Amino acid sequence: MKKRLSFLERAAAVPHLVWTLLFIIGPLLFVLYFAFTDNDGAFTFANIAHLSSYAHIFFVSICFSVVATAFCLLIGYPLALAMARAKPSTQKLLLVLLMLPMWISLLIRTYSLMTLLDNGGLVNSLLRAMGLAPWHMVGTGGAVVLGMIYDFLPYMVLPIYTSMTKLDKRYLEAAADLGCNPCQTLFRVTLPLTAPGIFSGITMVFVPSISTFYISQKLGGGNFDLIGDTIERQFQYTSTYHIGAAISLVMMLLIIASVAIFGRFADKEEEGMLA
Amino acid sequence: MNNTLIKLCSIDKSFDGERVLCGIDLDIHDNEFVTLLGPSGCGKTTTLRIIGGFETPDEGEVLFEGERINDLPPYRRPINTVFQKYALFPHLNVYDNVAFGLRLHKVPEEEIATRVREMLEMTGLKGFENRRPATLSGGQQQRVAIARALINNPRVLLLDEPLGALDLKLRKDMQNELKRIHNATGITFIYVTHDQEEALSMSDTVVVMADGKIQQIGSPTDIYNEPVNAFVADFIGESNILDGVMQKDRKARFAGQTFDCVDGGFAKNEPVDIVIRPEDVDVVPVEKGMLSGTVTGVTFKGDYYEIIVDVGGFKWMIETSDYVAPDAEIGLYIEPDAIHVMKKSEYSGKFGDYSTFSEEMDWISDPDKEVSEDEETTLLS
Amino acid sequence: MKTLSRVYMWVIFALLYAPILVLVIFSFNKGGSLASYTGFSFKWYGELFRDSVALDSLKNSFLLAVFSALLATLIGTLAALGLDRMRNKMLKSAVESVTNIPMMNPDIVTGVSMMLLFVAFGAILGLRDTLGKATMLIAHTTFSLPYVILSVLPRFKQFDKTLREAAQDLGCTPMQSFLKVELPAILPGVLSGLVMAFTLSLDDFVISHFVSSPDFQTLPLYIYNQTAHNVKYSMYALCTLIIVTILALLLVINFAGDFGKGKKRKEGAKK
């Protein structure tokens, strides 16, 4: 069924192609260029080699992100399950409730959490009113992880919830029919069948966690340097663009690698579901 | 009825190197109700789409009143289509769907209003003007699709399996309805279906197609009574198709016997295919029969019994009004005019034996492959 | 079991909303303390509306969101049309995956990479301050594009191709059939892409942080600067206003989405 295409149909994608080349491919090439050159524009591996001195920052960032992602999954999965089991009319409301925080600026959410947890904040004033010792939270690693969990939890819940609503109820009935108790059904049927949602949730929490700088600035009180903070600082001065580009490049590769691994899992699960 | 409206001259068409139409020659006359009939993949829909202008033939010519229209786009052809799944515009209500063509031709709104009203009345859709297609039943959508096409007063109406999505009862009603509309408007209808009953009951002319070729063109009675080859005989109605030899004019030999028949004009001892319709075989006591065999299956069909009789290894299907017990020995009697003799063709030996009888035989998607091999092996064993 | 899961769900939602609610409530606080509520007042709102920098950045944000959303929707819708008609499968999937890069990449990398491009180009062209309005428009359009395409392309793919033939059968030229039949079918996707691009642009901080200059501040950049050191109470008022606006927008989107879905469900039921 070969159809003659009109000029419009043939030319329609051209502006986008040009835009993509200029502003998506182009910038990435510049990252590559800066990562492998020095201030005089000469080729060098020095920037990459220099990264070893940032090893502990990478380590802390990865640890924080992994912990935050794990907590998001532990809190988020039961939440998605509870949402999916609610009445359809309630589910609509719940979905709006879940999505509203995703649309509110991360700055506002982080800031509101910080003002709540701050030494002079509401939590501590309540503690004081109850005659308890104030709890110094802002500036600890725990607060940074809590900030990540608080900010990114909806990104974990949404894809899991979506994959649960797509789940055919007959699978659950079949499992019950074959003798699974509710708990066994959860672990043997629901969990494997919602794995694609879990993997996409993990990516959606892990990627922003590992690249954040505002959360660590606000809730870490400047005590914790994460990859994001480091990159952000390098780009305040022209002279450190090259090292900043190198760190960005490595982080990007790190993320692409982990997303690819998770993506492969997710795809396989989906294929399995189809077959 | 006599002047040729559309003429297809040796049309060839391939998709991705696969030949779907091969030398199609067809004349369609004014006022005619023509049905393109065949199993899926036979090329009937492609033929229709070439007439509609949605496909261009690789070779050959499409003539409309003697003028070549191969490259005329669909919107310049005085032809309208009722699409398989109706293709009603979901964003428009019934009125706007029906008025669509007239608006494009800048017909004044008052005239549109009158004509839409008339058309909706004719198709029994009065009162549905403001409904969206999605809120209508299949039958109602069907009527909107017909109204939307007919309101443009096309010279030709193309219908691509229009009743395929409807249930049996509704299909019968719509068949009558379409026949009525055809008579009332006098527009040429070209109708595509794989349902032989539909084709026989509605058409003036039936075009039987298989494997991208026209097998036979004729009136419904011709097609049923005088099939040209084993494919047509099998596809239209039920038939027993046997290998035979034409010993001389009006003497055919098959199933180990020589029979009187009414056909002639074959070479001496020419191998032929013999067709005998199940309702043309009479069940008689063994001693009075021309052939005899064992009943292997009996199915009650309401107004008759369908029995399968094993005659020397070949299974016959016979329709009879009297009950016959399974395993009974019976005789078969065949009148000379019930024997129809056909030339051998590429379809010889592929159909006719009921040892693998099943409902699927009505609707073979690929007659070349699996089915025929199955049949051959059962014939051998 | 059922009660337990329901209680759990509402507790999590309560925790999720607690900080935001506290912020909203304290934006109406008469006093300047985060710890105690001393009475209702619009004081901080008044202060906010007297802050010309805040109002300027609001205007900047709005204009930037409008223009980048329109530009992204135009380019993205055309791109979706082109991708839908594209016969070269390799090119098509290549374009689709490159388009998605800004969606997959962390914002900070997108921001940094665009900044490098702009600064390097500025240096080549001999400009002193490349960063500003123009670079913001480019950046916002770029990161909105994949979302627009993502919302329009499926509409093209779902579009029943026989409707196009039906339109031509009834006398439409290909252009007329595109405008009268195909465009109405994809319009909901275009609109939701537009709204999405608009909100993404309003919301973006990280990428803007790298590609803008102090002369061109958007609302998130302003909030960032204001919250960098000490707490300013007018920020509570600003955040509250933003939250209310987003809530209203979200309800509109949800309503519009429901409308489309409801229609589709009915059609599905008929089949």
C-alpha cells in the first residue's frame, strides 16, 4: 500500500531533525569535547584521570541514591497496592493526590520539608512544647536521604500503580483458584507481573536522586557534597568547565549503564507477559 | 443494463513482490449489482480498491465510460464506498457525517438539510441526527455509512464486506435493505464478500475469484448450476467432485460406472471433473441404486438430513428428507441432468471428498497449502 | 487486612502533604516564625506583590512557558506527523531514541551540556553574554519536545487510516482530509502536549539554572536565589500561589483526559 506522500508529510519532520542535531546531539558533543581538552583546547586525559579525587563523592552519592531508592520501593509498593485496591471512584482522587506533588516544583517541596525539619521549625517547636530535647535533623545524611524519598516517592508509586491497574484480575482469580493464599498470590503472581513498573520506578527515582544538588544543599546543610553539587560548582567558573564536563560525562555513562540494565529487565518481563 | 460503465483490462497488482491480482478482465454495466466473491486473500478487496482509486494497478487499464482513470485520485471519481468497518468520522455526529460530501462540494446548507433528511428517512435513521457514531449499534452505523455514500449520488457504490461485522439476523435484514436501495436508486453496486449465500441471494452477476484470478463470471444460477471448475463448484454450495472420464458425448464414467449425462463437446476419453450436488442424489434400496455404499455419518439439519456415504472409499455428501440409520447399506440414484461435467483445472483433486469434512471447508484461507495436503494424504490412506 | 492497607495509604499521603500544607498555612501567618502560628494575615502576600523582582520573574516565566510551549508543540506535532509517515524504519527509531535523550538524561547533564554549547558558540561568535532569553527559549523548547511528540505520535498511530480513505472517497483532497478528519482526531494529543510543555517550562529549575543569566530570571530561579541563604517569608506566599495554580491546572488536565478516555471506552465497548 504505497501512498504518495505530500510535501507537508515529507518535510514535516525536518525542523525537528535540525533542532535535534543542533540542540540535543550538539551539546553532548561539546560535553565530550570539554571532557577531553584542557583550557588551551589541547587533547588530554587529565580531566578523566583527575576524577579519582572525586571517588568518595561518587561513592556517597551512589550510597544515598541506592538507600533512597530502596526506601521508595519499600514504601511505594504497598502504597501502589493499596491504591489499586481502592474503589474506582476513590482511585481517581488518589491519582490526582499522587500526581499533584509531582507537578509542584521540587524547590518548593524540598524547601517546605526543610522548614518543617529545621532547628527552628515546627517539628522541633512541637518537641520542645512536649518537653523533649530538640532533634537536630537538617545537616545530617539522614535528612538528605529523607528529602530524596519525600521528593521522589510519587515517581516510584506511579509506574507501579499503572502496571497494577493493567494487571488482568483473572490472573489473581486463577492463582486463588489454584490454591494461593493472598500472600502467596502477591509474591508469586502480582509481584512478578508488576516487575516492569518496579523497574521503571527504580529508574525514575534513582536518576534524579544521583544527580540532585538542591536537596543536598538545603537538607544537607552543606555538609554533604554529592555528584550534582560537584558538577554545579565546576560550572560557576569558566576555568573548571573541563573537569565539570568530565564528571558529567562519567555520571551520564553510569546512568545510561544502569538504566540499560534495568531496561533490559523491564523489557524481558514484558515479553514474558506477552508470551 | 447494457452499456458498460466500468471496464477492467488485464489488471496486474503486486504488493512487496507478491502477486495479488493477475490479468483481471471485468465489465461492469450500468445499474448492475455485481458481487466479487472469494476466500480471503483472493484479491477481491484489492480489485474494489483499484476501482475506488485507493490503489493503482501495476499493469492494465481501468476505464470509466471508456475513459482511462488509472491515475484519477479517489476524490475525483464519481464513486463512493461503504467501508468494511464503516469508517464513520468519530468527531462528527450522524448529520455531519452524512452531510460531509455535500459540504465539500459547496452545496447550499438548505439543500443539504433537505437531502440529509431524505437520506436518513430512506435508511431508517430519522431522529439520530445528533448522535455520535460511537453511540450507535453496528446496524445503525452501517446505515449511516450507506447514507453518507449514497447522498453524493455516485454512479457506482462500492461495498467492502459491509455486513461482515453484523450478526446473522441483522445481516439478513440488511441484505434485503440493500437490495431495496439498489432497486430504488438504480445505482451500480459493486459488492465484496466471502459469503456465497449473500452473493447468490443479492447479485445480478457474481464474479468468483481465487488466487488473484477471476474463476467465473455469471448469474447466480449459472454459477451454482454450471461451475466451470472444481474451485467454483466447491466454493459455491456443497458438492461431491469426482475424477471422471468423458467416454463420449453424454457418457461419463466415474466411481467405476458409466453414467448417462447431458454434457458433451469433450475429446474422446478426456479426463474431467464431475460435480454432483448433495441434494441431487436420491437414496434408494441397494438393488435399485446405480452405486451403493455404507452410511458413515448422519447429521440432522432441520428440514433435511445430511448423510455421508462411503462408496468404495470416496465419501459422498447427500441431503435427504428421510432418515437413514448409520452403518446402513444404501443405494444411490443420480439423474442424468444432475451430473455436471467440468474441464480439469489446477484445482482438480483438491476438493470434493468428504472424508475430512468440516465446517472450515466453507472458508479456506489458503487453499493451496495445508488443506489440500491433508486431503491428499487421507485419499491415499 | 483491608483496613490496614487503607490506613497505611492515608498515612503516607498525609506525610506527603504535611510539609506542603504547613507551608500553605504558614503563608497566612501574621508573625514571622516557622514554629508558631500567631494569626491570620495576608501580610506576606502584600510583601510579595510589592516585590518587583518577583513579579518580573513571574512575567518572564509565563512568557517563556507560552512561547516555548507553542514552539515545542509546533515542531513536535510536525515531527510526529513526519515520523508517522516515515517509511525508513531505521531512521524512524533512531530519531525517536535521540529525541528521548533529554527525557532520560538527568536534568543537570542536559543543562550543563546546553550551557557548554551556548558558551562555546558565544565565544566563537565573539558575543559577551550569550546566556539569557534566547538560550532559555531554546533549552525549554528542547526539553519539552519529547513530551509533545510522546503525546501526539500515539494519536497519529491510533488514527484509523480508512477514515482518510473515507474522506477522500467523499471528495476530500489529501490536504482537506488531513485538516477535516485527521487533525480533529489528533487535536486532543496536541492540546495535552501543549499543556504539558507549558507546565514543564514553568516548573523547570535545573536546566534554567545553567542556561540563564541574572538578567533573565524565571520564578524557579528566583525562588532558588531567595532560598539560598536565609528564609524569606514572602516565599511561602509565592509557593502557595504556585501550588494553587498547579492544582487548578491538574484538575483541568484530568477533566480533559477523562473526556477523551470516556469516549474511547465507549467506542471500544461497541467493538
